[in-house]
Amino acid sequence: MNPVTDDQDWLRGIGVSTAGPDTGPQSSYEPHAAPDDDEVRSSHGSDREPDEPDETNHAGGDVADLDLPSDDPPADSKAPTSLPRFTPWVAVTFGVAAVLATVVTVGAGVLTSRDPRPPQPPPHTSTAARPPTPVPPTSTTPATTDAPIPFTASADCPPGSTAAQSLADPQARTPWICARPVDGQVLTIDLGRAYVITAVSIVPGAVNKTGSDDQGDPWLQHRVVSRVQWQFNDTDKTIKTQNTGNVHGEAVMPVPNLLASAITVIIQETSRPPMVAPTTTPAPGRQDSILAPILGAPPSPDQQPPLLPGQPQPADPSDGTFAVSSIKIIGHKAI
């Protein structure tokens, strides 16, 4: 049996055309029932070896076995989806980390690229001596320089007297005149604030304050203050007694730096003005010594001869008033 004929018959038996490409027009395919496996197996015959290769496959081309299952997957079957190579949140984390690293690197580069501040030069120390600090100019009258202190004065004198404020006015032309029935009048001096008082001064009678001859000398018209008491309002309530000596001028008494703001002046004794009055305060004499009671006090210029018992005292025009031409309080402001 010819193997080629048998193969062609088998192919035609399963409905495959065996006509070659140059054999002319092919006959139309008429379908018929496919033979079963027994018929196909009998058509090959028994003389063919099971392991003998089929030479017709190489002569006539590849022959497809339609009954065998196909290796290609069905069209409607879905291919399994491949797994992703990384998870999305890991990618986001790495992206954010990369951005932060870039920002930190750029910032560090900017900071380190700035020029460092140049070191401050050490303070210049000069070995030359500094010029002395100028002393601020002081006023023409330092606070510790003694001078007359301004004040206000008041007194309660009977009618016919003049204002005591004239004692505080250096330009006043008339003295302070107080009518006296008896001695003991009180003069109040107010300094306005506390001052350090170093001296007091009094002109104890009526003098010509203008210095002109037209006014005349009122010395004999009023009694003279012979003894005066100064009472200060300092913490010790200091009291000083001054004997004027009936000077025709200024009688000054030092005061040991008393801090006071007011002074009470008591006119303890007045005398008739002496005809020839001293111009300065007399120095302490026998009247201030312990021998004064024995030797007796020296007679004052205005002292009248002693009167005999029952002899009336002659009248004097100065007996009705006493006069004080000036009072000065010397000192300075308290520091």
C-alpha cells in the first residue's frame, strides 16, 4: 500500500483538501460526517509503525489536528494581572524625604556661604592721662556764703507806731518806731524756710538812713535798745542775749550755726539816747566779770546822775518811744 495515497485519502476523509497549488481549480468542499476513531485507525492500516515519522507532514506542509485541544487560551479568558513592583505610599514617602533633604541641603549651603561677621576691634585704651573734668560754673553767691537773709517782721505795738516790716527793707528811709509804755515789746521774724544762721545784727536807735543832711539826725528823738533777747526755733530752742552798748550804728553778735526758720526778738531794756554815743559795740568789760558786783559797772554815756530820795525824774522827749533802724539775719541756705 502506497503511504502517500493512504495519507491523502485520510485527509480527504477528514475534509482537508489535498490538491496542490498548481493542479488547477480546487473542487468545492462538501462537508460530511467525520469518521470516528475506529475508522481513522483502520484507514491507516496495520503496516505503519507507531513511531514512524509522518513524511507527508514535510511534503505537503503542517497538518493541524482539529480534535486536539489548542494551546492558545480562549479569547474570552482574562490574563492574570501582574503585581506592582512597589506600593504607592512607599513612593510618596521617598519623594517627601527627597524634597526635605534637598531643602535642608540648600539652607545649610546658604548659611555656610555667608561671610562671618568680622571680629570687633578691641577697645582703644589710651595711656595718655584724661583731661580733668571741667567743674561746672558756680553762681556768684555759693550756697555756703553768708549773706543777709530776707525775712518778714511783725510786732504788736500801740497806736502811733510804724510798721515793723521797715526793718526788712534795706531801702526804707525811716526806722521802726514803737510806742512804749514799758519795755518788753515782742518782734517776730519769719525767714520762710530753714537757714543756717551764723550771726545777727541790730542798729539799736534812730539813725539817718539816707545819709543826707536834709533829714537831720533823729538819734535823740527815741530811746535806744540796750538789751535784746533772740529766741530761735531750732531743735535746741536756743536763746541768745545781746547787749548793744547803745551804739550809734550796727551791733553784731555771732551765732553758732543754728538751723532755724523763725526768730522771736524781745526788747528787754531801752535807754535814753546818749549825747555822745559810741559807734561800735563795746568790748566786754567789768560788767561781764565776776568783780562787777564789787567794783560796780562803768557808767554808761546816757546814765543820769542818781536822784535824791523824793526828787522827781525830769522828763525827756525820747521816753515815749524807742527806735530800731535795722535788723539783719546773717546766714545761708541749709544744704
